[in-house]
Amino acid sequence: MRVDELAKGLCSETRLNIIRILIEGDASAVTVYRQYNAMFSKRKERATIYRDLEVLYRYNFLFKRYKGESKEIIYGLAAKKFVIDLLTQTVIVEP
């Protein structure tokens, strides 16, 4: 991953707050939406939360899996640590 990709993925307060929620454990999109509005004073629409979950997934901050019996998408943190090498402008992802 490049540093600019890391910055694009994390440049939103909403996305950073979603990551704070998922630090506690994997959750469905609906659960993230409900927890977000319960925890943070700036309420967000469901579409905003879903869109930002997908942005975080696209930039490899999250993984997602489908829970067959409930037909939910479950999101979780793909990595808990990123090391930025300013010399090479790269990011090393550590689980």
C-alpha cells in the first residue's frame, strides 16, 4: 500500500470512528450503523455508514464476509498496525 492510499482511506472522521467501533470486534453493517449513532454526537445516515465501510474495505483496512444464515455482511479490521516508510512512501501492513 502507498502512503497516499492510506491517507485517502483515513481522511474522514466517520471512517476513523468506524474503525474505533470495529476495534471491539467484527460487526454487521447494521450493527456498525447503530453503534455509530449511539456513540457519536454527529448522527449519520445508514447510506453514509455503508459507503464508508466499503471505502475502508476497498483500501484494505477491513475484510468482509457473508454470514449465510442471516444474510448479513460482517466487517472486521484487516490489520491493526500500519508502519509508514517515508523514504519509500510505502505502508507495511501488520496483522
